[in-house]
Amino acid sequence: MSWLMSVPWFYDIHQKLKPFIGNWLAVNDRNGYFYQFATQEIVSRKDRGGDDRDIINQLFAIQKTKPHFSDTDMAFMMTANVFAGSDTTATSLNAIFYLLLKNPTVYQRLMQELEEKKSKGELSDLVTFQQAESCPYLQAVMYEALRLYPAAGLQLNRDVPEGGMK
């Protein structure tokens, strides 16, 4: 699927020809269980309604303003978010731990910062986002790991209509 990001016109042609050639790329069947779960959740949410502030309701709001945005599009987007979020997180954590293990002085300096903050009562056992943001060396370690090993290999294309976004 990832190569299609580089040649989106090929995917578009495939989708137009799909009624005649079938699902040759098999991209519409991707992610199996998660896609089926997303589809069921969309149907279920439409039936029961609700004001939950989650991705489904955000996508329903988009669908109201853009009727061409189908339930299938919503299910694919929900499924992609699950996989994109887990892959990028795993890649980033792997890079951070790899670089820390490879550079013991950096690891020791990071541990010193964390232990100092912990002893002052500035870090809880389960470190919050705000607490992690207050650790400058931790932030530097994370940013450097992301710079050296970016989780996203390609930037996604952005199609902007003539005259810009409205």
C-alpha cells in the first residue's frame, strides 16, 4: 500500500476500473479485522446516535459538509489512524532506546535529569505529558531520535483546489 502514496493516480485508476477488473490491488481489503470493526462501529453509531467527542463524530461532521465522503472512506481513515499511530510510535520508541543504548553518557545524563526531577517531586510514578515537557534533556533526546530516525518515510501529498483551501 505504501508505494501507492507515490503514485496516487494509479490507485485512482484502479478504483475506477474496479467494477471491471475486480480488487486487483487488494487495498480495499486491507487491515481485515480492524476495517470490519470500524465499519460495524460506524453503522452502530448511526443507529444509536450520541454526542461522543471522538473520531467517528468528527468524521460524521465532515460527511455532512462533504457528501462524497462515504462510510467506506470513514472506515479506511479510522483503520489507517490505528496503524499509523502504532507504527510511528513504535518506530520512534525504537529509535530513542537504540540511541540511548548506543550512547551511555547520554543515557546517564537523561537518568540524572529524571532522578533529580523525581526527588524534587516534579515527576509522578506515571509521568504526565506536562511533566515530560518540563524535562529539557528528555525533550532533546526525543527530538534528536526523531531527527535521525523519522517515523514517516514519506510526506503525504496534499491536493489543494485551485484558489486554495476554503
